[in-house]
Amino acid sequence: MISNILELIREALAALQPLLWPDAREFTIPVYFDYFATFTWAVSGALIGVHRRYDLVGVFVIALVSAVGGGLLRDGIVLQRTPVFLTNGVYLVLVAAATALVAISTKVALPQWHTLVKLVEWIDTVGVPAYAVVGMQLAQAQGLAIPGVVLVGVLNGVGGGVLRDVLANEPSHLLLPGQYTTLVLLLACVMFVVLTQLSGMAATPAGLGAMALFFVIRALTIRFNWHSRALVSDAPQ
């Protein structure tokens, strides 16, 4: 019964694909969103560097890993290819501009960054699963096993934040109780792999489906402030 339903859905999507997604074989991120997300994440990282009292170079480094750290881990360690930010100079320019903006702002005025924090949260809601899908496509092209594909997707989505926290000498938010992000991303990555490798769906509709799942659950998490909890309330004696 379930297999028949999946087959009907797959046939319906195959029929609609030429109309909805003329080139659905590869999921791509619009270039201007890519640049905007990179700049926003770089600003958020630069603010952490300023908060930690780093100098200009230190702030730039934190901004850099915040913006492109996930792709750096994906390309440099797992897939062993040249990181994209080294082949496209726009990314380094955006990180430098974000660093300069934060540096100038701290000298001229002390702005309220609450709005930026909220903006970063909503950019994460769209950008994190999108970049995870891109990473999973690259992993699939390299012939990685399904668990490896999922791992690359999660790493691409949250790796920059982990690198940022390590360099800033702060406990990684990935390891601490907090709003559900990594778990939801893992669920979205599993959904993408199931749709593409087990159900035969094209990458674009599968990626959009994974993004929609992440967006809905993440938006509810932000709206209602859902949090995970520590396994034990107090440290063992």
C-alpha cells in the first residue's frame, strides 16, 4: 500500500517536473542570497570577536570561519577539494566588508544588535538547510555512503558555528542544551537522502522539501522558544 502511494507520488512529480523545475537535477542557491547570507554570518562572527576583545585580525578570522567554516570543513577535510571561498574572491571581500563595518560601528556608535541577531536566526532558517543540501549533493557525487552524505550535510550546515566557538574559546552551542537546530537539520538531511537516493526524486524538489521541513520546525522553535534539556540537571558528584 505504502509503496503504491510512493510510486504514485513519484510519477506525479515526474509529470510536473518539466513545468515546475525545468532543470531539477541539481539544487542551486541563488547567488545574491548566497552573498547576503555570507555577509550576515560574517557580521555575526565579527560581533563575537569584538565582544571577546579581539584585534582587527582576530575579528576578521572569527568572521571568516562564521561565514565559510562549514564549506571549509566540507571541502578541506571530507571531500578534499579546494574550498569555494578560495576560488571566488567575492566571499573574502564580503567578510572583509563585514569586519570593517563592525569595526567602524564600534568606533562611531554603539548600535543595538538585537535586530541583527533576529535576522541571523531567520537567515539560518533558510540558509542552513540550503547549504546542507548543496553539501549532500557534492557528497553524493563523490560516491559517499548514505550515512556519510548525511554527515556532510549536517557538517556543512553547522560546521561554521562549531569552528567559531572553538576559536572564540566558548562552549559550542552544538553541544549545549538550546533551541533545536542540529536535530532538525539532521532530520531534513535524512529526508533529502531518502527522497533522492531511495525514492528517485530529483535534487531540486527534494532539496526544497527538506528546506521546507527545516523552515517550519525551526520557525516554530523560534516562535515558541522550544529547547532541549541536559540529560542530568546537576553535575554528578
